[in-house]
Amino acid sequence: MLLSQDALIPERKLTKYLLVPLEQDDKSKFLAQAGYTLENWQELKEDLRTQVLTQPAEYAETTDWGDKYSIRCCLVGRNGVELKIRTIWLVTDRTTDFVTLIPDKGA
């Protein structure tokens, strides 16, 4: 199943979570390997749309908020480095929302 290309990818998820150093569950160093930084967060947003949302999603579970789906793929950054990632998306009858991105250690 392909998820909606119009999925909501909130700026704050990228600029306040994924691309900032955190004491726990830091993903900024992982994403920096491919050239993604706070200064170019829009590129990550665009690449999630063009590289990730074009890949098949797998149903994960149904929650009180909607159905969760996972997409596993390689994300190619601005510097050509490929990152194996897994993204989580929440799908309701009205929207598809980006939840998070994690390194895919099971790939």
C-alpha cells in the first residue's frame, strides 16, 4: 500500500526533534551523516515525500488514534550517503501523519 503524498509532516517534528541533539534517542547525528541539519530541514521534509512516501507501507497496528504503518527504505541525503531508515505514519480516515524516523537496524 502506498500512503498519501499529501501526508502531514510537521516542521516541529523535524526542527524540534529529529534534527536537534537529544540526550536520549538522538537522531540528529544519524541524519547528519547524510547532510541533514537544522539549516536545511526542508530538504529532509522533501526527501521524506519524494523518497519515502513513494515506497510501499506495511500495516503495523491499530491504535485509538488510527492505523500505524511503517515504511522501510534507504534515504539518500544531499551528499549521496544512504541511510537505512524506518518511518512510522498514522493514517486516519482524513489524514496521514508523519510520526517518526528511526535507523533501521533490522534491514
